[in-house]
Amino acid sequence: MADSSPQSLTLSTSPPPPPPTLQSTASEPPPPPPTRSSLFPFLKSLNSRPKLRVTSEFDSDSLLFLNKVSCKLFDNLAKLKLSFQNNSQREVTQPQVSLTSKYLSVLYDVEEKNTFIKSTVDVSPRLQLRALHNVNAQQGEVAMEANLAEPGYSLELSSPVPIGYPRATLKFPLGEVSIQEREEEEEEDKNKRMLSVSGILKRQVMDGVCSALYTDEELRLRYAYKDEALSFIPTISLPSNAASFAFKRRFSPSDKLSYWYKFDSNMWSAVYKRTYGKDYKFKAGYDSEVRLGWASLWVGDEAGKVKTTPMKMKVQFMLQVPQDDIKTSVLMFRVKKRWDI
């Protein structure tokens, strides 16, 4: 009597396994040879013509044209730039050629026939090496910066080469402190070695930021209070006791007045600024130290890059009026234009 259990039915009704496939003895056609694009994807970027960016700036005060020609190479891995000046006699002066990449930058001064090399290498996520070298002077600097375990803390060790004293800098969230050995001349042509300490500390105090900057045996204390409409910044330097303060008042999103006063010299200056949209800015001010009043009009974003302005151009007109001789007033202008080729 046959077993009618579900397992036996399943086994009896299952199809037989397929016969094994026989490997073909005929020779298969060889695969197509790899193309240049598949072997080297970046060759496409090498064959394409790089886009040139030409920027020219003219200053009527110095009668100089400042020109820059740049392009990106190897799929934006490097940038090649040529910069030079043209004077009123159309002579080319101060030509420089630079090649910049993520890890290496080379600047060549044509007139001085000198090369400056800068390199940055990330040895690990927490360790970075930097090097600077002046070929003609045979001088440079080597630095190593290590990020410590705590976030915001790092230690940098740097030293001039071939001769110099090393410097150690500790960076932390509230500022940084540097220690370096140096020599000071004394009587009888003797030099004395001593440690030089410099640094800056910043801390939030109430609604402002208090900072202390110590360098060259001078301590500068500064407090900056700022809100949406008012800024007040008093400063004092020790041991000279030179004190000053800055006062800034914003009347509207488009109007702002700034005032600076120095107590040790009784010198002061003031600037009024008004903006019309993003691309127009009017500024007027007075500086008692040089006894000069001035007014300036910017067409194009003053602080932004040329490529973000309309027609990729910025123009500045400035009128300077000396207080002692108004007849010698000067109207100057500056134009900066960029072309993408």
C-alpha cells in the first residue's frame, strides 16, 4: 500500500533535476579591447579645453591695470593662474605664475626669478604636515599640527629652516597660546636667550565677547557688545594705557552709522553707510587724523566676488575732500571686470 503522506506526495511529484550542462569546446570570441575612456576616465577632462577666467581691475589713483588669467586643470584638481600689472606706459610689471592644488602650491616670480613652494599633507585624520620654501633665499618653515583627543584642541610645532628657533602653539576653544625661544642683544655684544609668550583668549561675558591679546610684551583688552541695533567696543592697551572705543548704530536694515574715538590722541572718525538692495552701497565719512572727508559709491557687492555681481563687474567712485584745501579735492574710480572664456 502506497504511503499517501504529504511528504511522499511532494517527493513523488517533484520534477527530475535538469541534466548537467556541457561546457562548449568552441572558442568564444575575445572581449572587446578596453577603450581609453574606460581605462582613464580623466582623459576626457584632459582633452577638453579648460575654461579661462580673465579678471581686470583699473585704479585711477595709481593708473594701474591689475590682470589675472586663470583656469582649472585635471577635472578641477589644480588651478593655473597668471597675474601681472600694466602701468600708464602699457609696460608689463610684476608677472607671476602659480599652480595651486590641494596638497601643493607653486608660485614663480618672473622678475625676481624666484619660486615659492607650499605643501600640505594629511598624514592621518589627526595629523597634518605643512612646509614652506623660498628657493632663492634657501629658507622656509616646517610645521606639524596634531588634533588632540578633546574636540577643539590641537598642538602645532613649527620651526624655520635651516636656522631658527622652534615655536609651539596650543589651540583650544577659548583661544591659543604660543611659546617661542628668541635672542635679545645685551651689552658687550652678548645675546641672551629667553622665551617669548603670545596668545589670545576669548570668552562670552553677558551679551558680548571679552578678549585678551598678548604679544610683544603688550596686553590688549577688548570687549565687544552687539545686538540687532547697537554695537559698543571699548579697547585698552597695557602698559601704554592707550584707550579707544567704537560705537555702531543701525537705524534700519539699510542705514548704519559707525564712530571711532582714540582717547590718547583725541582722534576720531565716522562713517555712514546706506545700501540699496544688494548691489548698490553709498558710504560717506570723515577722518580727523588725516583731516579728510570722503564719499564712496559702490555698484556691485563690495565684499563679494565679481562672479556674483551683475555682468560680473564692480565699480567704485570715491570723492576725497581735504579739510585744509578743498580745491585739491580728487574724484577717483576703480573698475573690476571678469570674463569667462
